[in-house]
Amino acid sequence: MESAWRRVPLACCRPRVLALHALFWGLVALRVFGAALLAEDKPAAAKVSVAPCWLLEEFVVTVECSQCDAFQTKTRPACGHTGYMEKVNCTKSNRDEYKSCRSAVMEERLFWKFEAAMLSVTALSAVSVVLRQRRLDRLASEKVRRQIESI
């Protein structure tokens, strides 16, 4: 019976590949467990809060979406999520509350960051394909040269 290790290609066991796998899975684990730890840090009093009126009833936006300043970011929970907030008036209860929102400027900035990241990944992939192809071509020509020399 053939061993399971004989079916694993040797390229997967190279130190560089193993280091990249360890780095990747380490970052994934850090992201997952870090998010879990941050979620557990909330005090019990914050978990038992009343839902805002804009989740339960119709509302009218009284102040458009604007960026929060440093003081508002620390004092208003609505600013903590995106850094932007809008003032809404709930129609039934006639209460004014603040709601987190996403501004067009922030969305555009996130879009261009994403585009830059994708362009970088594309360039890196293209370079790696070219380098790999050159290496394979060199190996093939070496093999042909050795076969010709052996004749």
C-alpha cells in the first residue's frame, strides 16, 4: 500500500511555501480570534440597551450625513461605526436621534483603496507568472540540452 506522503508533491514541503502557509493561517486565526475577543469585551449593561426608534418606525432625516469631529466620535455611539452620522426624527414618537451613515466621500475613498489593492494583486500575479514561466522554460531547455549531450 502506498503511503499518503508519497502523494504530496515536494513543492508543498519547501520551507518558503510552509512559511507562507503558516503566515497566512496565522493572520486568519488572528483576525478571527481577535474579532471574537473584541466582541466579548462589551460590558453587560451595553448589551441590554433599548433599540433606537429609527429601527422600529419610520423616520425623517433632519441633518444630512456629515463627518463626526473628535469629541462626537468619543461621546456618540453612532459616530463609532463609520465616523459619519445623521440626525433623524422618528415620526411616531417624535424623537430626535443620531444614526450612523456612510458618506459618498468615504465610499469613494474605500472604492479607490480597493482598486489600488486589486491593481497591486494583478501586477504581483503577472510578475509571478512571468518569473515562473521563465524558470520552467529554463528547466525545459536544460533537459533538452542534457538529452542532446547524451546522444
